[in-house]
Amino acid sequence: MNADSRTGRPRASSRETLAEAACELFLEQGYEATSIADIAQRAGVSRSSFFNYFASKGDILWAGLDERIAQLQQRLAEDQTTDAGADVRAATAAIAADFAPDSLALALVNAAAMGLVDELEREASLRRSRIARAVSERLRRGGADRLRADVIGAAFAGAVLAALDAWAEDGAGRTPLPRMLDAALGAVHSVAAEASATVRQLRVVVQAPDFDSAVRFYRDELGLPERESYEGDGDARVVILGAGEATLELANPGQVSLIDRVETDGGSSDRIRVALEVEDTPATVQRLVRAGARVEASARETPWRSINARLRAPADLQLTIFQELGED
């Protein structure tokens, strides 16, 4: 009885038939012990027919993903829009579109049983490199410096392979791969957006007549690390302090009124108010008051799960000190 009559496989060779035969053999006797001739015999085709579909034994597992990586490379190489970050996100997300469970998903779940742990890690590294390089080159054409582009490229490539692992472990097909990949890409989205932005840093410049007092308060008491300092003619002095992640929050009058009602007892916001996230709002407020700040609104929990307080600080700067509480 030949393999075709035993298994009911069609005599005509196909990638799916060869991949199925290969996975069966990997499970039965291990990856290293399985030859291309073994796979061709189990699939009921000639050894030469194998090479019509795959260049090597390892390519059986990766062929589906490799096609999509090639599409990603071509798409990013041809993209000419000004929003490189959006191009990268869309092209990477497309890898998961209509990706059906295949031999790679089976191998990821059964890597130990198939003797594939080291092989998969080596081959996955090659795919990460291809994706990372395509993403980095696109971001650099969009204006990102090389270091930033390379880091983000590595992050996107890692997201693709991590999503595939999670999808396979969850039972390939149970959770759609696009959903898995979207979640993984979300973890690096903010970094990618930064890479394509024209603004690299938000710096708030505050005039401080009592300069030394202001430096002591913000650097020594609030704990903002000193990044740079300069002196110039006419007693000109400036200190640049780090303040974690910088964002610009734009609020219309209705939102400002809402914030004032929630955060204060009848107080009002300055046109520009600086908000600083801390680990412990009450403790920070106590420390800053001792250092010279005045409380405009005591610490309280807001409907959006934060503890906010409002201070009037040196250099007449209105501060919101807030602590994120996270989910219930």
C-alpha cells in the first residue's frame, strides 16, 4: 500500500500536502532525523517535486510567513507618503490578514516534541531581522534618525513574532491573528508615532525671578533631574530639568470647567497649567508644601481613577499633581 492510498492524499504535489507530511514526520521521529526524501515519500511525490515548493526542509514551516514578509518589504519600499509611522503600522498589520493555522503554528506549539526549539529560534531571528530592516529603512526615509528607526524596527519585528507565538499557544484559529497582532503593535505604537513626528521634545519654559529658589524646589524637592545648565552675559542663567514623558494636552473651555469642578472647590485653571504624574499624590503634596508650594485644591480621587491635587508653586506655576490608580 503506498502513501497515497493509505492516507487518501491526492497524487498531485502541493505545499499543503508536503507541509502536512513533514509535520507528521517531525512529530513521529523529530526534525533532525527527518530528511527531505522522507517527506517526499510520505507525501507521495518525488524528491525533485519537493523543490518546486520549498528550498529547504526548514522553509516548509516558514513559507506562509515568508510570503507576507516579502509583501511587507515591497510595500514599505514603495510607500512615499509623509506619515511613515502609519505606513509601517498598516503594512505590519497586513501580515496577519487571512493568516490561517498552518505548519508554523503547529510547530510553535509542538516545538519540543518535534525537536525544533533551537531551529525555530534561529529561523525566527532571521524573520525578525527582515521585518526590522524593512521598517527601519522606511522610517529613516520618513526622517527618523538611524538609532531610533532601528529600535522601532526591532520592536515591530518582535511584535509580529510574539503575536504568532501567542496565537499558536492560544490554539491557532481560536483568537484571530489580526487581533493578536493589533494588541502587540499597540505596545509599540506610541514609539512609532514619536519616530514619525516632526516635534522631538516638549519643553515648558518658565520665567523664574527667584531663580535659585525655583531650582531648589523643582530640582531638589520635586526631584526633577538636571539635564543641562548654562550661564550667559548679564547674569543670564538657565537650568533644564527632565520631567519624564512629555505630552501636550489641549482642552476646550468646557473640558477646563469640568476639570475645575472635579479637581477643585471652586478654583479655576490658569491658561497654562502643568500636570505632573507621581507615585503618591498626598505624600508629594506634603513634601512640596513644606518646600514652599501652596495648596489650591487638596488631593482627591477623580472619576477617571486618579488622585489629583492642585498647587501654586514657585515661579507662580500652577501644578496639578496626579497619581494614576489604574483599573479596579
